[in-house]
Amino acid sequence: MPNLSGKIAVVTGGNSGIGYATAERFKRDGATVIITGRSADRVQEAASRLGVTGLVADVTSVTAITQLADRIKQQYGGVDILFINAGVFEPAPVGSISEEMFDRQMGINFKGALFTLEKFVPILNEGASVINLSSINAHTGMTNTAVYAASKAAMNSYTKTAATELAPRRIRVNAVNPGPINTPIFGKTGMPEEQLTDFAGAMQDAVPLKRFGKPEEVASVAAFLASDEAAYVTGSEYTVDGGAILNALVG
């Protein structure tokens, strides 16, 4: 089991899904954990359940991200683990993509993620680990995911460059690409219940292991990357998808 004792960990979007499971895992492995999110009520409820610190920050606002980094610096000095997890998924076919949909997904999934790292770079301790939550959609060409996939592909590219440039400080930057994971993100797509059920069923059938993954299974990979056991791993993408990418989820 990875040992995170004595480390300060920040998890964005930590009030539900993969973020929540990862915050829980980081704490169990010994880290001092801070979770963030946009909703004060949800953040505080999750923080109370986890027994961690909860701070409100909207990643669509660079000012809010800057204030978050400043507050964490004042309270904790520096950060050893940064799990950039906050994201949204809104499906739409090419030809039906609205400007609002584009701005929302790129604003949170790429711009928000990028500026989270940008504003945290000054307070990352030497030898820190940055983990960006991406998606196998960055590589699959799956239908109805053009903007979401593009946002994740952009983040993966940024991950590699950041890994190169931060290496002199021994800061490692990696991405985790989950496949179909049982999280609340699907319920927030706005799809009708029947369509959502059909969509989920088709995705599950395409997974060689024939099931959705659990948030805890992604958290296990994040915990490894956060630990000193992954001290020689940077600029990499770790796929956690039950083999789904092997079947190219294009349906």
C-alpha cells in the first residue's frame, strides 16, 4: 500500500465520484487532504464525511483558483500531491455543438485544469506529484464526445509538456485515463433516462471485463502515482478502463 504519511494533498472536485474516492484513499494512506468544489454545501458535506478540509473554489474562475492557492499556502505552506479532477461531460453529435457547450466543457476540463496547475506551481514542494484526471475519450473517437474528448486530449498534451518543464524540481506530472466508471457524471449530462440507460448499456457491453469500473479502482492508481513508489514515473498516461479502449468505443 502506498505511504503518503506527512504529505499535503489537494483534490479538486473532491465532493463526489472519483475525486471523493481518491480523497478518501489519500487520507487512508496517511496524507493530510484538502478537497475543493463549486458548491459550498456539497463540499462541506463531503469534507465532514471524509474528515478532511473542504474549500470552495470554482475552477472556471482563474481568480478563484489563485485565491485557493494563496489560502492553501497560508495554511499549509506547500503541496505535495495535486489531483486535478474537476470535470464535466456533455454529449452532442458533430453539427449540434453549441458555443455554450463548448465553453463550459473546455472551460472546466481544460482551462480550469490548466490554470489549477499554473497557479499551484509556486506552492508545489520539490518532488511533488501532479495527477490530471483525463479520459480514454482523448483517444477513442467515440461518437457524441467531440468537445469532451478534445478537452481531455488537450490536457494530456499539456501534461507531457508540464512534466518536462517541472522535472528540474523533481515534480512529476501524469494523467489517468479512466474508461466507463460508475460516477454521478453520467447523471449530469441532461440525457433522458431511457437514452442514458441505453448509452450505459452499450458502453458496458463494449468493455471486455463487462462492467463499469469503480471510483475506488481509479483512486488506487492515483494513490500509486502520488506516492514515492512512482518516483520514476512522469509524463505518462495510465489507462483504467477494463480494456474498453481495446474495442474503440465508437458506437
